[in-house]
Amino acid sequence: MNLRFLKLFPDQVARYWNELGPMIEMSLPPTTSTRAESRMTNVLQALLSGRLEMFQYYDQKSDDDNSVEILGFTIIAMVDNIDFSSKDMLIYSVFAYQHLTKELIFEAFQLIVRYAKSVGCTAVIAYTMLPNLVKYIKSLGGQTEYTFLRLEV
């Protein structure tokens, strides 16, 4: 597999919003908020303004061939630390068009890590309830002792 990812520009997100919107909605963190009806509008505005970025993962069959298979996408945000001394990359959501192998998921994560380093991030952060992902991050030496708590008000 020749896994790569490609940033979608705001005009591409806008052009394909009717197709992307429902998949993005399925991939968003769960909420019980009564304001959920404006959530997708807010996500679209954030993607169009650049506050959120969207990347598509694809398999380029070979370097000589233009045929690709799109595997999924991830939406990320750059988050300044409180003291503005550094920034982190937040993985906001992930969507796969089909079941992906564990190896492919790990390879995709490595692409995100390389991108984060290239744009000056000091960490990649995410929230998950998936035990295998927690185990993987721990095997890489990542911090897994904290639990992210969230209470909607």
C-alpha cells in the first residue's frame, strides 16, 4: 500500500459539501446538546475559514499510475497552548469509507504525526474511547494516564 494524504482546500470542501457533510456528521464527537442542529453549519464555517482542516487519505497504487483509492478523511485543528509557547494538533474526527486494518490506521497516524512536526506542532492530541488506540499510543511512549472529561452545560 502506498498511503498518502491530501489537504482539501476550502473551495473543495464547499464544492463537495453535499457528499462530505453526512460523513463528517457521522464522524463527529458525540453530543447531546440542544444546539446540535447548528453543529454542521459551525463545522462547515470552520472548514471554510481554515480553523479546521480536512485531509483525505488515499492509496496511490503506484508512483507511475494516476489511479487512487480514497480510504477516508480526518479533520484536524491547530490548538495554541494556554501560554502560546507551542501548539498542538487536535485530531477532531476521522472517517473511513470501509473497514481499515490496524496497520493501515497506524500508518495513517504516522502521516498525521509527520505533518504535525512539519507545521511546528509539539504534540498530536485526540480523544478516544477505543482501547486499542490507547494501547498503541502508550506503546509509542504517549501520555495515556489522563482521562478527558467533558460535561455539556
